[in-house]
Amino acid sequence: MQKPATLRQGDKIAIITTARKVTKRELTHAISLIQEWGLEVVIGKSIEAEYYQFGGEDKVRRKDLQEQLDDPEIKAIWCARGGYGTVRILDDIDFSNFVKNPKWVVGYSDLTVLHSEIHNRNIQSLHAQMPVSLENKSSKSAESIRKLLFGEEYNISFKSNHKLNKEGKTKGILTGGNLSMLYSVCGSTSALTTKDKILFIEDLDEYLYHIDRMMQNLKRNGYFENIKALLVGGMSDMKDNSIPFGYTAEEIISQYVSHKDIPVVFNFPSGHLYNNLALNFGKEVQLSLYDNQCKLT
């Protein structure tokens, strides 16, 4: 897949919101950090815009994204916040200039639908922490973004002894994102093709039976049939009903891949977590899990 150009000192990075509303004050920490990296910050028109929960009406957020995609001086677009709203503007975005001159698009959660659109155009992107609340995440979360943007050597290595892990070694193109968002675009042009890929999923604040329903949907759409591996990030703040569902989120997910001869890694350090490490979607990576040691390079 095509890799956007590595950033250099003095390059411009735009901060916009494609979903929930954001104030410039909430970006203070991220702006200072970007400037420390030697980059110039461009604040999009969607920042400070407000329309109920959104960062301006759909047309405002759509125009902001389109302008940043088309502007040749903008070398990366960092989406400020998730929530909900990105899918509302996707169908009217013209990606033709972006495909000719790709740039890094950075974010996670609700931005999964944009990652999927970009992935389906054979361009790499960064699943990573948003600027809002960046100061409340680990220093490694921000540093992982900087390393990938500037093309430095980057890998993820950690201890993983989850009882549902499945050991193994493989390689494949990395893709995925928020489970709810992947579920929501099934049957649309944003749906992913996962054959021979390493699939990553994560989610936040969902009922356990919702997790099972979404996994059923992805299974029936063939998402797990021919994947090379499954990485499961944060399944954070899960909820249950008064009559328990009977399984944890991890146990639910395991049921869909336990019969497959592929590596499966739980508690992967990415998603709605304190340590939200960046993932280079669209890149061919190598994964190994042996003796409770996981490495992604």
C-alpha cells in the first residue's frame, strides 16, 4: 500500500474534527507538543464550530476535511476527537487529490470509518490517540505518533500472558479499528476486505451482548475467515445487564477465532487505554507471540 511522505521539520499538520465539537483550549497540550516536534500547526475551521454535539454542521466538517485533504501544504491531518459523526460526511468527500498525493491521517475510535475508506484506496494511515486528552495518556502514546510520522524505527513489544492468547508467528497488512465502527459500515463501500490481513479491534462502553452481536455480524460478513491474526486492544468499561450475558468481552471474541490456526493476542496496547500506541494501518507487519512475549514490527 502507498505510504504518505515522511514529515520533516517545518511541515504543516492540520487539526480538525470530523465528529464531536472541540474548543481550541482543549488542544493546548497537543499544539505545544506538535510545535516541539518542529511542525507548524494549522487549526481547521471545524475547531470551535458547534452544532449540538458536532463540531459544526455536516457541511462545515466536510468542507474542513476536504480542504485539508486537497491542500498540498498540509502533510498530515490529525483529527481532534472521536465520539460520532465522521460517517455522516464521508459519502461527499472527493478523495481524488488525496489518492494522487496522500498524506497521513491520524486518529482512532469514530475515525475508524475514515481509516477504512483510506485503506480501501490502498493508502496507509495512523490509528492513534486524538489531540483531545493527549495529556492524559502515556508519553509513549504521543511518542509512537511522532516516530511514525517522522519515519523512525518503530515496533511494539510487550508481555502478554492472557489465558485466551494463541501463540504463533505471521505477517500481513495491518487493518481494523473500533469494533462498533467496523460493524456499522458492513455492507457499505467502507467495509474492509480482511483476507490475508492482521485484524485489530477495540471498543469502549458497550454492553456485552452488543459485543457478541457485532462479532456475529463481522463473522457473517467473512471478516474472520482468512485473516492472518487477530489483535484485541482495549475492551474498556464494558457493561452487562441485570441478567448476565455470561462471558467477558474477551471470552466472547475468543469464541469466534479459537478454532482457527492463527495468532490471537489480547490486551494489545492500543485503543481506549492509558497506553494507546499508534498502529500503522495499511503497512505489512510481522507479528510473533511466544512465551508470553508479543512483538509487532
